[in-house]
Amino acid sequence: MMHDQRVWCVSDVTSPEDLAEKLTNHTWTLCTGFRLKGYLFLNDATHEDGAAEFGVVKEDGILQVESITFSWFGYDRALALIRSIVAGAHDDARRPILLKRIDTPDNHRCRHCA
């Protein structure tokens, strides 16, 4: 991940379908992150108007398993990839990373969403 010092505001999503819709049909602040089945999808883009790059981190052990530019994908391709990630198909590519902090929407304040 390029922005390991960024503070993310992570919200839980209910399903791969919900996450695929969010990642392919919306623009997010740089501090946005999502949690699904033990994986964090953290905005790693350089700018809100740039490509929607998300680092995928397995919460258990804080291991990055993937980096995906979702703005290049349609919903169906994103959904298939998200399903394969939460099924553990990418876990062999994991790399340890350091994350500064993960917030919840209730306690998050940062310069990206001020």
C-alpha cells in the first residue's frame, strides 16, 4: 500500500454484492475503507478524482493480499474478484504491512473528510 500512514474510516458492508456496488459506482474520500468477512478494502488512491485504487488487507495479522483498481472494473468483474478474495484465494500473496490507524464512522475525523 502506498499510503500506510493514512487513517481510514472503515464501515462494515453486508455482502460482496453491496461492496461491488460501492466500489464500482461511487467516488470515495481518500480515508474510506470497508470491512467484509475479515478483509479491509482501504482506499489507496492518490486523489479522489483519480483511479479508485484499494488495498485489500486481511485483518487477522494485518497482511495485504491484493491491490485493485476498481475503477477499471465493471460490477460483475468486481463482484467475482471480491468473492474470490473473501474465499481466501489471494491469501498466498500476503505481505505484512503497518497501518497507522483504523477508525469507525463514529470516531473518525481527518483532513480528507473535513
